[in-house]
Amino acid sequence: MDGVNMDMSIIATNCVGGEIYHILGRKFNTPFINVSIPRKHFITMACHFKEYMTAPYRLEKAQTINGVYLYLEPEGLPVVRIRFPHDTEETVVKANWDKRVKRINYDKLAFICDDRGLDESDYKEYDKVKGYKKIMLTSKEIGYPWGKVLSAYRGKPCCGDYNYKDYFRGLWKFEKEWDYWNFLR
């Protein structure tokens, strides 16, 4: 793990951030563990990250799918919805969120997004995100230095699933497609 910024806070649209922490054997320096966030919501939140992390929130058990929703509700900004698909109890989500949000290292934020449901205007907005590191996993060249094409999805409308494990080979899909190690340096 030499050279990897171990005190970095990974802010990801899905479970990939937690998987990276797990691979590295590190404490979760982020509340974004086992989450699913609509990508447009993610970009809105990332552009105003501190305001969202200090905002009031509410929890709601999902009715039609598994999980618990957390709604971040900062004054004067749109509400952002985060789903915790692996949790069924609001009390667990609340306890984990409150504990982990205090661990965020605002000087070393690493944003990980993908291009699902996004267009050029969203890329321009994501370009405004201030962070120590940022990447967008894509299916096509998007013209930004933080864009990373995943070859398995080249030519598709958007990036597909990259955060599942190939148990035959013992690797996460993103490990085969993206050098996250160098990204975290």
C-alpha cells in the first residue's frame, strides 16, 4: 500500500468506494459505503459537498425495493437522494452516517462517478467539482482528463456494472478495468 493516500475520503456513486476501502484494509473515512446515488444527484452534491454533508437529512424505508433512503436537504439547494440497498433499518443507516460523516477528510476528497444517465451538460458540471482526485468511469471518450473509458463498455450508451466480483478469478470488475491504485496515489 506504499504510496496510497490512506487518509483519503472516497465519495462514490455506488459500492465501489467501500470495496476499495475493504481491499486496502482501511477504516471507512466516508459515509458513502454500500450506497446507490442517481448520478445527477451525485454531481449536484459533489459541487456543493460541504453544504450537503452539514445539511439536515431525513430517512425513509424503501417501499418497492430493498433498502433505506437518506435525503440530504440543504437550504437553497436541491434535495439529494441516497439509497442504502443493503440496509433495512433506518437506525443502522443513521448511526453509520452520523459516525462516518465525522471522518471525512475535506482536504483529500476522491470523487468516483460513472456516466449512467449523463450527458455533456453533466460532464461540464462535474468538471466544476473541487476535490483532491476525481474520475468518471465511462463508455466513451468525453474530452476531460478525469474521464476513464472502461474497455468492456466501449461503444455502449453508458458504463455498465463494474462493481461486482468475478469469483472465478477473484477480482472485482473495476480492478480489471481501472488502475484505482494509481488513482489513489
